[in-house]
Amino acid sequence: MREIAVVAFAQTRHSATDDGQSEAELIVGVLDEVRAKTGLRRFGFTCSGSCDYLAGAPFSFVSVLDAIGAWPPISESHVEMDAAWALYEAWVALQHGDIDSALVYGFGKPSQGDLREIMTLQLDPYYLAPLGLDQVSFAALQASAAGAGRAELDEIVRRSRADGRANPYALDLPDPAGNDFEVEPLRPYDIAPSADGAAAVVLAAGDLARELCENPAWITGIAHRIEPHYLGMRDLARSASAADAARAAGVGKGHVDVAELHTQFSHEELILREALELGEGTVVNPSGGPLAANPVMATGLIRIGEAAQRILDGGASRTVGHASSGPCLQHNLVTVMEAENG
Amino acid sequence: MGNRCAIIGVGQTHYTTKRRDVSMAGLVREAALRALEDAGLTWKDIDAVVIGKAPDLFEGVMMPESYLADALGASGKPMMRVHTAGSVGGSTALVGASLIQGGVHDRVLVVAFEKQSESNATWALSTHLPFSASLVVGAGGYFAPHIREYIRRSGAPEHIGHLVAVKDRQNALKNPYAHLKIQGINQKMVESTPMLWEPIRYLDTCPSSDGACAMVLSAEDKITDSTPAWVLGTAMRSEPISRADRDTVSPQAGKDCAADVYRQAGITDPRREIDVAEVYVPFSWYEPMWLENLGFAAEGEGWKLTESGATALDGDIPWNASGGVLSSNPIGASGLIRFAEAALQVRGMAGEHQVDGARRALGHAYGGGAQFFAMWMVGSDKP
């Protein structure tokens, strides 16, 4: 495959409350930032990820296209998925060999509605949605199946929130406390706190990547897999699709310094660590991860961006970014990135 | 452009107002199975699935790829969901083709659908405060002023739209999958229908359809079909909806997208070198408008080409031999149907609406406020 690298990443300071910014306003700042970092104003391809249902109106991405300044007209596409899949589409487009750069962005403003209620609309409308189970109930079923210990989950949340407090872009959340269940066995703090936010990544090929930054984060493997929608068809204690995607992306071919995982619930970290075969030597979610800020539709892209940033900063030589979609980790994308001589 | 990509299977459902007999999953599976059958393949031969549809509000299911993964045999495979407004069907084909051209997969199933009967697209398209102070209802309300501006600029006589409305419905009578089958359709019939958004009369508009369309795309060394359609060029272009000086009648993004596809396919004179075009015409007047935007006619001259009969099935450059969007409109699938019909033509498999000897065909889709464009050129000869 053609050599493609992440050369720039930017994200908003995610907010748990509505700060009065439109989705278009959320994205403008991060676009300016990646343009400034790379010096690029035009890109060979642009791809974004968002979800109309967060706004409850069609075409969220249309008004945002105005904000990015798509003039003269640009070569552009959009996925109604987490923007990590927009990055995948851009990576595929770069494989053709006729363009050398791509802009990827994602944004979400879940403060406009009740995310937990909205996410029920993702279920099979005929057989699953009528059951009245929401996203947290589904996750609780998976947490039970995984048999996650309370102490272990508490430690994951404590660590994530502490890391989040050290990350200027994540929320400031206290150490987990309280004995109430949201949906047993999950406590309120086991749920990734939704936030308004956006992120952008610039991909570049070969020599252009080397020109644009000192330490490009070379994508040495990227793959994704989906599983059946129906929970009864899956072993909920494991993530076969994450494991398959990790194998296809080559996670196990070397030591992983840092893994940023799209954990929307604390127990998912345990399932994903096992699926990606991450050992003790891998630091998981040093940014705090989604448990410290979950700007829906950008959260997966941010995992890739955070993992890439460790290499861009020169601190890590091999990192993994993971994104997920669908109920109970139905769909997983794994990206492996390496430093030049990693 | 990367590696060569060919279309080796096409599947469609019979487009109709309400498919009460199937779920959304049943609908997409029907089209996918027909595409697999056409390609002589089974689910296990498919490496990845790309699905497209227009806004999720049309059916009320958010990110439906999650629920449709099982029905499309995607379990254990990569699956993607594309959404680029009305052009999405075209973009879905292009994302699928890109996976092959990029050397990532050998065989990709692309599917697009809309089950409009689950909801009401016109109201789902009418955005409201606080997002925008919408002054229009539905797509017709948005596009009618642009059509009036086209008429003002070009001086086109008022019957031109009706000619297209008649021609495309006559073509639909030859297409077994078409939704509208209006026996004896004529200009008088179109003129007698109510005015919806001046100058668009009822029969100048597309129907609301349930339906799905699918294609199997293949890398060169995995072709199973003796008459594949080869992808000669692909392009997407987008421009802002509200840029002050953009020309909404003949958008620059449409011109740029066509120029890119023509360059890749080696086309310098589209009128002469393209044998048949499947172009997204949801309102009859968009045929003359796109004839100009796509370089088939000079500015202000598109309506003359329509009036001359050149775009009829027996004309020198047939447009929408299948009956087009005016005859079948499962919105999210409408673009993919254009791309698939273009492929059927160059494979010589279009049946009664086959254009004799078609060797190069254009598939076109547009969306949003005439700001998203997706196109491909396909041919019977390997590039």
C-alpha cells in the first residue's frame, strides 16, 4: 500500500454544556488549526462524519460545508458515521495515487437532545426498538456478560478522569463516587460523558508528509469489521470484530506504546484490551479517552488523532487508534501508526 | 484513478409507492441478491459492503447500516455508510469503486435504498428554526426559483419541461422496474395537472418511491462476467450552499465534476462521444439545465436540444432511457440507479430501453442545494 501518514490533528475544548456555538462554528477553529499546522489551504480530498439525529434535522453536514469554505468546489464526501470512517475513506482515496493530501473532520453537538434516547433510533425498528431498551441498557447487558469487576471498572474510570483533568481538551471530572446504578451493573460514571466538540486530521502521502511535519505518524495498518446487529447472535463478552480488525491492521506485529480506545462505557476497555491483545506495556487512553469527553461522531476520530499526536510529538514510536459504532461494540475500526524508524 | 474497476452485477427492486410486503432489510436484501445473481456470486464472494441513503429522518432509523449489516451479509466484513444528500446513490458507487481502485478489496457490494413510505420526505426535507429560517416546503420549493431563473436567462418556451416529463415517462414504459407507468402520457396530460411550485406541475416532478438498487464491483482479475462495464472515470465535487456569488442554475461544482470525469475518460466532446446518459432529473426542467452544465449544449441552448428530440430514446444522445428519476425516485437510491443503468447500457443488458451499440455511458447524481455532484463514466471497452 501507499505510504500515508497523519501529519496534523486538532480538536475543540469539548464542552459538556451548550456553549451557544452551531455545529459549523465548532468546526471552524479546528480547521484553522490544521491549516496553520500544515500550511495547506487546499486538499486533494475532504471527508467528514456526522449524524443528523443529533440536531434532529436533515443535512448537518451541508451547513458545515459552508463553514469550511468549499470554494472553488472541492472533491468531497461524507459518512453518516463517526469521522474515523471518514478518515478510512480518505485513506482509501489516497491509495489511488493521484492525490497527496486529505482533510478529515467530524463534529457533534449532543447537547441539543437526549443522546441516550436518540441512540435507541439506531436499533432494528421492527424487533429491537419496540423493546424499549436504550443504549445504556444494552451496554449493561454487555457489562454483565463480560463479568467485569466493580473495582476494576472504578479504577478505569478513576484513571480516565485523572488523565482527562490533565488534558486541556477533555472535561474536568472528579474521581468517581457514589453507589447508585444507572442500569445495573453500570454506575453513572461508567458512561462516557457526552460533550459538544469537533476534530480534524490531515493525511498526507509519502514525501509531502515528510515535508509537512518532522515526525509523520505513518499508517501501517487500518481495517474495520462489523458484526451482527442482534445481541443474541454475538458473544457479548468478546469483540470478534475488534479482534479481526486488529489482526487485519497488524496490531500484534510489534509493541504498542499507546492505544486510544473508543470506550463509551468503562467495561468496553476490558473487552477491547483483550480483543486487541494489548499487554501491560501499553498505555491505554492517556488523553482520558471517551470516559473523560465524548464529542459524539468525532470521538473515534479523536482516538486516531490522539494516538497520532504521540508520534507527531516524538514521544511514541508505535500507537493504535480505535473507533467503534453500533450497539455493544458492533462495528470496530483499528488504525496502527508508526514513527519513521519505529 | 488507481486499479481498474468493473461492474459485474446489477440488481434492482421494482420501484413502487409502498412496499408493505418487506421491511427495510428485506428491501435492500432483494436488490443485493439480484446483483449477486447477475454476477454469479454469493455472499461469501463479497469483501466489503458500502450502503448509501439520504437523510435518516426519511425512515426514522439512525445509522441504519448497524441494523442492515445482517441482511446484507456484512457480518465479519467492513461496512460503510455514505450520505452526501441527493447525490448519495452516486457517491455510494464511487466509494465502492474507490475501495477497488485503491487496491483494498477485490469485490465490493454497493447498495442504496429509500423506503419513503415509512415517513414523509417532503417534511423531513423542510428544515426549521433554529437551524434555518426555511421559506420553502420540500425540494420543489427550493428548486423552482432556480428553474424560473433558467427560463428567464435562456428564454426557453414553457412547454420544454413538459416535453421531458413526457419523454421520460414514455421511456419508463419500457423499463420493468420503473415506478410510474402512465399509458398514453402526452403533453396535454402534463399541462392539465396542478401547478405545485411554478413552473413545476405535478407531472413535472418525480414520484415518491420505495426501492433499492445494488451493484457488485470487481477488480480486474476477479471478474466473473463476460460483459462487464468498466469504470472510465469517477469524480465528486461539492460547493457551499450559500456562497453569495455562486451560480445555482449552473453550479461550478457540476461543471468541475464533469470536466474531471471527461478528462479521466478521454472525452472531449460529450455530445458526440457519449452514447447514453443517465442524469439526475427530479424536476423536468433539470434536463435542459444539466445539458448545459454537463457540456452537452452551450449555455442557453440546452432547451433546444431537448426540443429537437436529441435526448429521446431514438435521438442521437438519449438521456434517461430508463425513465430516470422522473419515473422512479427512492431518493437515496436514485443516484445509484443512474450509475447502474449506465452500466447496464454498456453491458448491453438494458432490455427494451437499450440504446443500440452503447459503448460509453455517463451516470450522474446531484444533491443538497444543487451543490453536491457525483459522476462516473463507464464503458464496454477496458480502459
